[in-house]
Amino acid sequence: MSSRLPVSKKLVDYAPADFLISSLELHFKLDDSRTRVIATSNVKQINPAATELLLDGVDLTLIRLEIEGHPQIRYQKSESGLRIINPPAQFVLTIETEIDPVNNSSLEGLYKSAGTFCTQCEAEGFRKITYFPDRPDVLTKYEVVIEADKAHYPFLLSNGNKIGEGDLADGRHWVKWQDPFNKPCYLFALVAGDFDLLEDQFVTCSGKTVKLQLFVDKGNASKGHHALQSLKKAMSWDEQTYGLEYDLDIYMIVAVDFFNMGAMENKGLNVFNSKFVLADSASATDEDYFNIESVIAHEYFHNWTGNRVTCRDWFQLSLKEGLTVFRDQQFSSDMASAAINRINNVKVIREHQFAEDASPMAHPIRPESVIEMNNFYTVTVYNKGAEVISMLHKLLGKQGFRRGMDLYFQRHDGQAVTCDDFVDAMADANQQDLSVFKRWYSQSGTPHLSVDANYDQNQRSLQLTLSQVTPPTADQKNKQPLHIPVDIELLDDKGEGIKALANNAAHQVINLTIPSLELEIACPVKPAAISVLREFSAPVRVKFDQTDQQLAHIMLHASDEFSRWDAGQQLLNRHILQAVQHSSANEVGQLSAKSLQQLELSMQGILSDHQIDRALQAEMLDIPSFETLAQLTENIQVEGLLKAKKCIEHHLACALEQQWHQHYLANSTDAYQYNQTDVAKRRMKNICLRYLILANEDRYADLAYQQYQQADNMTDTLGVLRACQDGAIAAFDELMNDFEQRWQNDPLVMDKWFALQANATRPDILSRLELLKEHAGFSIRNPNRVRALIGTFAFYNTQGMHNIDGSGYRWLTDQLQELDRLNPQVAARLITPLLQYQRYDQVRQDLIRNQLLRLANMSNLSSDLYEKVSKSLVE
């Protein structure tokens, strides 16, 4: 283990800042390796007992330190910052530093990549720009001057409104920006470069005209129109849904290729990963179009839920992220298919968040301690946080939730607050006791909901028992009951809802707040099936013994589309897992003839249903992923799950070949349009193509080639490649070579190519990955390229990653060692597939543990990786 042991930060240790900085003037003189930053602050002491001012700072060269214009000598400098000893109660502080943007491969603070200067300050990147109290509860008014060479950097951007500009000697120029709103330093932004500019405008509900500007790399202007239209949709939706109006005269978005995150909500100047901005039909898939609209909306919604009201400390991160993810999910459901959006959100919870709960990195949505703040940016904080907000919305109703939001902004606009402040606003606005509900914020783990139902024919009543238990997690052993809203529906034998619940409704939300709750429901007929957890009303695992016939009944008749999909998935999961559990060592994961016949009939029913929504139909025909199946079993049997999954896919492909072909032909589309009807058709068509290739590669090879050659959109192009990847390797290689020649100059499209290569099931995969790392389009310094190649292999190439010889684990560890020296944030995210090693067989456990020990023994291991490696090894 590295001798350097980072110290944990704890929520209970929070204390308000001793000093506030009311205003900050920043003057940047941009240079590749010697950028000068002059920071002038107005500082005021608010804690009379404080004897020193603590300023965070990392990788800075201190040039000048003055108080009221006089050199300051009473200070101590360390690797993590400055301590100014016995400063005045109120004073002007001037600090001049020098930084090296071009060699800042961490992509935190101010860095230069691909010819552009850019910043990323969340969570703790501002300390790489200047010495400052880098914490979210220090709210400051910013004024920024940027100087740079005019020919190379014609656009000099920062937060707020532009208030001045001019030319300087030697071909340089300057621009001055002023942000009228106080903000924490993590929302500071600076971008300098040469871009194509798209402009538009939006008239707010009060009649104010807002200038919209989108900056993209040269030559990409034509790919920015969808992003601009998405922004206008988001601005309008937020006004209509929450009464929230934009508050500056200008809203800017800059797309950059080198970025650790998806996007960043800096006040008035959002910096985006270019993959969430650029789109046209030839280069972007339907999923890309959807994601752009969603992420553009997410960052815009942060203007109120994150910027105007921000976090008191980073332990409250879900205050802004969970709430804003919920808001962007609402928006996406209104813009696209609500059912498919809900299904995809639940997949993230079940495949990734449940896995995190079961790992050494388990934590509540408001964690209690952390070593590296960047490790907070998790599916628990974001996606489970959104599910907690969704539960509030279900409990309070649409109008009640809106009342709570209105009160939240009324109380806390312009403040840095806590998760408790948000829940208190919801409770007070609706006069409800949410004290038990608050446990969701402080308790980690996935609750297990048990359901037992018995019908008394004589009494015509249904006895329903709901029980909950949350198993211990790595961070918490003792658990309390949670407030779980359980949405149920009773179905009769004809598939109609039985109106036997509250208000004579067919479905009802039952609030479970104690370990076990028994209900007696007057019910005129015995339910043929009971749909539990409609709309995924809570992020829990459900144990409810239902027959295959009952699940099929729900799949065909439930009023909630999510429940229909979920019942079908449960049916598939059940038979796959039974095959794995009952198989012998020589016949791993082989499904019985009876199971295959039952599943075939279920799929036939879906294919024959002419009333079903086509988008839902396509989702119901897709087999659960390995990641989903792995979270349903205590001990992950890699070979068994892969074999069973492949067995069922091949059987359904062959048994229903005629139907797949009919539906393939019936779902053709005209010239590409991004609308929900055509999106569903393309999804259905490409699922059918995949089954056809699995059924008979030779018979349908021409069909695949024809679709590839005639495709006018990336969705259909990738549909062919993914189908051939599973069942026609020779065709796959041929088409991939053609794809590379077509798209070698488009980095975002090449990311799709890298990902397809990394996910191919083939014995020489590691040799191929090494060759791909040498490809002209790959850069280990670019997070998008790394995620496409290394990340895809680690997370989704199950056969290659989990090869029983351990070669996949060794290869990933080699990459993590290289990445940790360049970009610890990216390395820490890619280690995730190794963290649940104790759920694999003993051979794989030992192999993974050996690789974790390799990382632990690295010299200068980053705090990002140290936290995850050390917790894994301790467990």
C-alpha cells in the first residue's frame, strides 16, 4: 500500500467558513505553460475566534501575496494551500499565481486541450487556478478579465454578462465579464478558443429576450441545431412546469472534446462534452439525440436547482444532482416516450446502483464520509437521489410537489443549503410529517420488499402483507425501516383492474413505514394477478412469489407500461437463473425444453399484440443484460449466465424466425426524422435484425449488407454492426473496416467504432485492444476515447473481462496504472467492475484481489483510486 494515507472528510465535522469573500476580481493572462492569474478579493472575518485564513491551492506557483497592497509575510504554504496568520478583520487580498494549463492532464482547474483553454471546477478544481476557500458555501460576486492572443483565441468567455473588451499590444486582446449573482467557486468558468458560433434567442414568460450562443469546433456548426432547439424546449418547459424563468441576458454553451464529465452547469456558461451537443442523422443515433436533449435540459435546470440554490457542503451533492436528474427525467418523459424513459431509468438503478449498494463503496445519497470528493459523483447520489425525489412527487402529488418547490425557492434563493432544508420545504408546504422519509438520505443499501397475498373466498377479502428489510452494507450495519410508497394494482382474470382499493380505484399507493404492514382489502373477486411497485414507485428489490401465468397476465394487461415490461423481464430472469442454478458442471446454463417453450409463447404473445405501443413492444422483446442478471444472484456465475442468455436468444431467434422477418419488413421508415414513431420503428427493426442474424447468418447476410449500404442514419448503421457483432464475425470485420474509412475524421463517431471493437466476443480481444490503443484516433488523455475503448471492455465485455485466466483483470489494471498518473478521476470510475470481486467464484476473487494489491502498492497512488482500492481490500 502507498505510504501516503489520505484523510477522510466527515459530514459531522462541517463548520461554517471563518471568512467570507464578498467579491473576487480575476485577471487571466493566458499562456500555454505560464498562465498568470491575479486574484483580488474583498475578505471579511465572520468568526471572531478565527486566527488564520485557510486558502486551498494545488499545483500553483505563488508569485505575489499582498494585504491592502502590502506584501504579506505571515503565511505558511503547503502542498494543499496557504495559511494566512492573524489577518485583519476586513481587508483586500491580492494573490498572483502561475499555472501550467497545457500539462494539466487531470482536466481539473484551468487546462488546455485541442487548442482550447477550458476550466472544470466542480468539485474542487478551483484550487488549481488560485488560492481560495474552495468550498460551496462561500458565495462570491465575480468580475473576470481575460487576456489572450486574438488570432488564436478570438472568443474569451466567462460567467455572466460581457461588460467590456478591447485590443492590446502584440496582437492580444481582452474581455471583461461580470456575474451579477453570487456563486460558489465551483461554478466559475473560463473558455478561450476559436469556434463556430450558432446564435438564437428565447423570449421568457415576462417578455425578456435572452441571447443564446452555442460555440462548437470549427466545421461543426451544422451539428448544433438540435442542441439549441433542446435548450429552448427546456427553458419553456421549466417556465410552464415550475414557473422558473432564466435570469441573465445571455446563455452560452461551449462544446469541447476533452472533458471528464458529460457537462457542467457553470452560471450562464455551460461547458459540455461535445458528445452531448453535436448531432446530425448521419453521425448521431436516436439515443444520441435523446441524450443531447436530456443533458442540455439537465444543465439548464441547474440554473435554479444548483446555482440559485446551491449545496452547503459536498455531502449535500444530491440536493442539486438528485433533484435535477429528477427534473430532466420529467422533461424527457414529456418530450419522448414516458414508458421507455422510465424503463431506461430503472435499468440504471438495477444494473449499476444496486451493484454500488452491494459493493465496498456503498453510501447513502447523502454520504457521511469521503476521502476524495470526485468519488461522490455516483449513481447513488444522482440516480437513486432522483428516485428519492420521485417518491416525494408520488407521495405529495403533482400540485403538492409544486407547492414544496415554490416554498423551497422562496426560502432559500441565493443560499447554500442542505438536503434537510429541501425536505422540510416539502413537508411544510403540504403539512406532512416526512421525518421517516428523511432516512432515505442517511441510510445506504437496497431495501428488500416482501409481499404476501392470500384471498379469503368466504369473506371476499384480500389479506396483503408488506414487509421490508435493508441488509447491512459495507458502510452501515444497522438499518431502520424506510418510508416506501408501494403502488399496487389488482387485475381480474380478464385483465381488468379490480376496483377494490381506496376511492374505489384499481390501483393505490400504500405507504409502508414500519417493518411489516398487514392489510385486509374488501375484494369482490379473487385477483388473477397483483402488479406490485407500479412505475417502480420505490428503488427496492421485490420478493413476491407469482406463477409464470400471473407474470404473463401482468405483462399482457397491466395498466402501467413499466409494469408490463417488468413482468416480462421477471419471467425471462426467472428461467435464466433457474437454468444456471440447476445445471451441471458439464451443461452450464442450459434451459429446459419446457422453459424455452413457455418463453417462446410469451414472446409470441408480444409479437402478436397489435394494440401494444411499438416502443414498449421492442423493449419487451429484448433479453435482460448480463449486468441485470448478475445483480439478481448472490454468487455471479459468469459462464452459466452467459450460456443461459445465449441459449434463450438463439432459441427465440430460430423458433420465431418468420415473425422476426415480418416485423423487420413492417418497420421500415422514410427519410430520417427524430420523432418517437420513427424511433420506435428503428428500435424494433434492429432488434428483429439481430434475432435474424442469430437464427441464420447466411440467410440474412444480404439483408444486413443492404441495410448498412442504404442507411441514411447512424441508428440503422450501428444496428447492422451490433447484429453482426453477435453472430456474423466475418461480416462484422468487413463492415467495421468500411465504417472506419468513412468516419476516421469524426472523433465522436470513432468512439462508437472503438466501443464496438472493445465489446466484440473473440479470443484475441486483448491483442486487438493493444492495437487499438495505437490507433491514430485514440488518445489515452481523452476521456471520451478512454471510456469508449477501455470502459466498454471493462464494463460490458463480460467474456473478455472475466476470462478465467485473469488476463482481462491484468489488462484493465495496466490501464488504470497509466491513467492514474494522467487523470485520476477517469481511472477511479473505470475501476468499478473490480469492486464487487467477492461475489465471483474463488478463482476470480483471488485474481481480482491480486490486481487490487498491484494498485495498492503503486507509489503516488491518487486519493481517487486509493479510496476505492483500500475499501475493497478491507472488505
